[in-house]
Amino acid sequence: MIRNLVLSKTKEYLTLKGIKPTKVGKMIMFTCPFCETGTANTIPNSTTLNCLSCKKRFNLIDIVKKLENKEGSDDEIIEYLKELLKIDGVVTKKEENKEKELLAFYKKSEFDLVPVAVICPYCSKGVLTNGAKCLKCEGTGNYGKNPIEKAWTTKSHKNKEEWGQWLSNELNLGVKTGKISNITVVDVDTKDIPKELSKWLSIDNPITLTQITKNGYHFFFKYDSDFPKTRIDEYKIDMENDGGQVVISPSKTSLYKRYFVNLQKIIEMPTELKKILQDKITVPRKTHSEKIKEDIQSENFKINPADFLLKNNNLEGCCNASFIKLGGILRKNLNIKQTAFVLQLLNRHLLEHPMDDRSIDSMVQELDNYIVFDEHELAHEILEHIKEVKEITKSDLELSMLDGFSKGEGKKRFNKTLQYLLKEDKITQRGKHIKLIEDLDWTDTLINEGTPVGFKVPYFHDYAYFCKGDIIILGSQKKYGKTHLAMNMIKRLVKQGIKPYYVYNEKQGGRFAKIAMHLGLKEGDFWKARCSDPEGLILKPNSVTIYDWVRPNKKEGFARTDLLFNDLVQKAEKTDSFLICFVQLRRDNTFFASDQIGQDTSLLSRYIYEKDNEGTYTKFVLDDTRERKFSAHTIEIPSVYNATTKEVKLIEELDEQEQKQIRKKLEKEKK
């Protein structure tokens, strides 16, 4: 995708080099740089060029090598062209590899990152300068280096996929300093490092991880609790420790991209350097009471399990069960929201390796299976009645439910049920009047709305971001290899240590099993079950499921397609599952009920043949992507099917020689 975008800039490159191409319709024509006499032109819908005289076929990479005598790989030329032509909005392979290297280093270092805003909050377009002034609208406000997440000191983000998602959304990355990331950062806000510190704080010969910023440097040392988060004015140094964060590469502030001198090991601060810095700190030491007050305000602390004789076993063994049992006890006297709040507090501050927030939410929902309340039927009747009448007095409700005023056990039963509904926030009572609570689940957070799936989605990982609760719709014609493709996806998931669920909707005579065994899959690699009615599909929590293939029931046809897939989306969201649904296309490769399908999905794609009735060369056409990694709306991903091995591979997964041969053959067939 990046390659094709850069290669499509032939006209811009030629103009820059003083060669004036002419445009005839959609075709660009210019003097061939190889024979220097013939006329070259672009082949429609292709990045390939053709000389009418010497018959040579070439592309922009070939032109660059010819005109500038440039040597190097195709990827290096692409990198050069992107910089030369100032092509924004795309990430080259080199930049992508650099980002992957950085994120892998952060993961290995056990950094806890935070998303940082870089877009002006006033015009939503301009990048903020270091002085917090927007270059476009002149708005002011210190947003350039500030985390955008509410209560960011209490949240934890250690997932590489999530970090990559932030970068794709044009956010900066910040690393939390202090114990949470096991780092103390010496932030030198000047290019002139004080002489008495230069022995340890050096750019030419760094002793620890060192980052270059626009105005100075960041020196990373292992966490030292003896340092407060403070400023040393004499040295123009900020000590970033517990409760702080610093913006890190590949982030950009003030139009300046931050970068590390090298990704080296973070060391403990040398004793001599520590003594010099501590002697210059004028902030008085906090008393024990002040420290407790600060921790409560920032919520940036961990309770020591040893203080309570508890064992933190990193969520192995009985930890989840213990949380559920504790939650069950809390639910006896607290409603579901209050229980979730208490469990989240214990999770964040008691466990050394906390569970993610969604895991706690799932546990709390599960608690309803263990709560004993013997008046569910009466509670349901009361809620249904209030829903009909909108508002009612307690006495009228009692008359309606019990056919008169009750005494003794009947009265106790009625009052007990009302107290239960009030506690669970199902109803509200103002004086004598009772109303049903019908409110939305309002939140004001932005970052935790989607948890990355934590694995590479087969074939689409490099083109879009995916979260738990997402659904993919993948369309293909009848007998175009949906089952072959489904088994290939399963194989790729199994290789990542995932045991997926495979759902088929009709008897196939063991066809999928034969394909699976041909691909090297074995018993125990994946679950399988038949489900002919998608409305009856039950998803396992936190599962990855492939449904081959989804079709409406015969009675309703495609009239309720939107409702059918909306139901599947809700099932996936409710169970934090990831669902891949195959559907059938028309003979012209369009979707049935095209105006209803894919409205709530994270990715809508078609798997089609490059040439009718010949399934060797295929392609994925991405028609819609909720959160794409590229700016183009429709993306084509060429692939190839090997009839011998039964494998479906992307062209980009083949070696360079194979890619050239296949592209050459495809271009020849198109002619």
C-alpha cells in the first residue's frame, strides 16, 4: 500500500527534476529516460510505465536509479522518495520497523505508557508549539505535552498494540516515571550540560538510556525513591519521578521529533551524581502524613500485600476465584456499580500486576450468577408494572402487586423486594413516589473504550487496528474458497498460541477437517461446532470465533440483515470476543443487502479472484475499516492460493523475486 502510494507520484517527481510531463486524459506522457527518444506513458490503474519505442516497462524506482545513479534496495528508494516529495500521512517500512523496535524496547523495559495530545484543542488542526501556541489559530493552552486521559496516574497501559494504535491516531507517547515504570528521569532543559554533571550526563558517551529533546536531554535511571518530583533551577533540571511522565520517541513536540541516542540498558544512578543532585534540591522532605495524603490524592501507589499477609500470585491459581468470592460478599450489601468500584481499587493498589479494567467488569457481571435472591419473580413483576405506569406510589404498587394491603410475611416480602430494587439502582423513591431508573451508562473517558485483541489478525493486521468486541465481515462468492480461507486463518491464530472457535452452518462431510489436516492442523488445535441459525450463536468470553458462513434464515431473507449483524456485534461486545464472519457475495462480487451489511463492524472486506473462475491469484478488497492504519478509503491486498499446500498467502509475504514474477504475470493478464 505504501509502495503504490509513493510510486503513484511519478508526475510530481518528474516535475521536481525539471522534466515536464503532459497529461492526456488520465494518462501521463513524457520522454523515456532510458532510450531518451521514445515517449513513455503510464498504464491506467497501475504504477507501471511503458515506453512506446524501446518497449521497456519500468516504474518510479527504476527512473530514480537511472536519473540519479542511486543504488540501494527498493525500500530504501521508497524511503528517499517519501522524504524528497514530502509525502505525509504514510509510514514507510523503515519508519514502521523503527516504531516496532521502540515499542518492543518499551515492552521489554516494562514501561507503563500514557497517551499525550498534540493537536490544538481550539481548531483541532494545528500542532502546538513548545510555548503552547497553535501555529494555525494562535490559541493558547498547555496541551502539547499533557496526558489526555482522565486520572492517568491510576491507569495502566502496557500493551504494544494499544501503543501502536495511539501513534496511528496521531497521539504522542509518554512514559510514566517513578516506581510504576521503574525509572527516575533527569530532564535537562538546556543543551549546555553543567560541567560538574557532564561525567555522567553525556551525549557523546552516554552511560544509560538517553533521549534528545528540542531544548535538552532526558537521562533515564532506575527508579530511586529518594528523589521527589521537583525542579533544580540552578542546573535547569526537572527530576521526574513518582506522579510524573515524559514524552518519548517517536513523539513530536514543537514540530521536533524526539529520539534516543541509542536503546541501551537503564542503569542505577551513580552514587556521586545522586549526591550532587540531592544537595541541590531545596524542596523539603515530606513527612509520613504528607506522603500518605499525596498518595491518596494521586492514587499512584501500591498496597504492600505483606502488610495484610496476602500472597500476590500474579493472577495464577486462586486469584481470580478469590476476587469473585470477595465480590460476592460485597454484592450482598452493595449494588453492582459500588462493587465494581471497590474491586477496581483493590485490583489497582493491591496487586503487583493488576488485571485490566474490563476483566474486573466481567467478573462483576458474573457475580449475578452467584447472588441469591428469592424474590426475583416479584421483582420482575414490580419492574414491569412500573414501566407501564411510569410512576406510582408505594401504597398503590402494593395494592397492584398483592391485591390489597398485606400483613406479616407478605408485607416483609414486598418491602424486602423494594429494598433490593432500590439497592440495585433499578428504581428510585422520592417520598411516596416510585419511578423506574432508565439512564444511559454515561462515562467521560476516551482511552479505555477499546482493548486491543493482543494478537495479529490474519491478513489484516498491517492494515487496521482491532479491539476485543470487534467483528469482521468477509464476503466471497460461492465455491470461492471461504472454508480454505477460514482454515488458513485458524492456522495463523494457532501459531500465535490461540485456540479459536470454528462455527460452520451446514453439513460439509468433513471437508473443513480435510483442509485443516492438509494445512498441518491437528486435533485439539481448535474448537468446532455447527450452528445453522446465527441468532442462536453463543460466544465464549474472550474468545476468537470464525463463523463460516453467516446467512439469514430463509423465512426473513435479507430484509433483517442489519438487525442480524447488530445482534452479533452486541454478542461480541458483551463477551469481549473477536468474531470473523464469512458471508456470500453475488456473482458480480457485491454484497447481498449492501446497504444494511457492515454498519457496525470494524472491517468489511471481500475476498475475490483477480481473474474470473481462476482462484490462484486472489485479493482482499477492504471496503470499510473503522480504524485503519492507512489513509486510503478502499485498499486492495493481493494474495495467492497454492493448490498444493492449500495455503493462502499475501503477495507481500513472498520473497522479492516471487513478488516480481507474480506482479509481472498479473499485469500481462490485465493487458
